[in-house]
Amino acid sequence: MACLKFVRSAWEGTIGKGGHDGNVLSTLKLTHARPGQLKTSLFVEKRHLNNHQTLHGGVLLSLTDTVTSLALSTLGIPPPTGVSVNITCDFVRPAGREGDELVAVGEVSKLGRTITFTRVSFYDAQQQLVAFGSHTKHMGKAVPTTSFSADGETELAVPSKL
């Protein structure tokens, strides 16, 4: 629960600033977190739809950015978690209609000294893969301020460097 609480606090700070995330992703819920992995859900609203009345691909790309950045926060890194170097999203099938719930699972694939690699998978209500994405970030000065037990339940001190 400590990891989820930390990431929820990071998210609340982000959407509290207004801007794109607050306007587009305000219905994003963070449901589970452990170091290196975050599970979220988005209630699809009319404002999220394209001309086909399905979830707009731009929303999925925004979620790729946001969910993978928040996945970095599961490692105790407060926002901002660096800057984007590359971001992609592949669309497998229509991702939902108004009133549907979209689930996203973000993961940190590799946390390097300056560059990090993340990915996300998106699932519809039938648990079918609808899209997946990847996000490469330059970390800049983003470093962990805390850490968590493997299950995310307990906050731990940041390991010291030897």
C-alpha cells in the first residue's frame, strides 16, 4: 500500500497543476503498485472518443506517457521523472467506447543511470489486449527519494551507494 500511496500522491500533484493530464486523464485510477509495475484503469468518457465513437489513439498515447512515467514513481522517483526521448503506441483493436473501462499495466523494463525504458499494455473489459506502447526517458536529475518492499506494502530507506 505504501508504493500505491506514493504514486497516487505523485499523480494528484500532476493533475493538480491542470494542463493536458488534468484535462484528458482526470478519470484515471491507480489500482495497484509495486516496484517497477503499476496497474491503472480509465473510465472512457465522450471526450475520449474519436469520430468512430471509440477511444481515440491520442488518448492511448497520452496514457502511454503518463502510465509509464508513473511506473517510474513506483521506484520511489517523484515527478518529474525525466523527459521523453521516444514514445510509441501500437493499436491492436478498438480500445473501448463511452462507459467502458480500459486497464493499463505499466512496467519499468530497464532503469539505467541516465536512460530508462518502460512499456505498457492496454486491455479492454474482456481482458483482450487492445494496444501496447513503449516509452524511453532521459532521467536527468530524477532519482529515488524512497523505496519499497517487493510487494509495495512497506516504505523503505533509499539504498545507499557503495
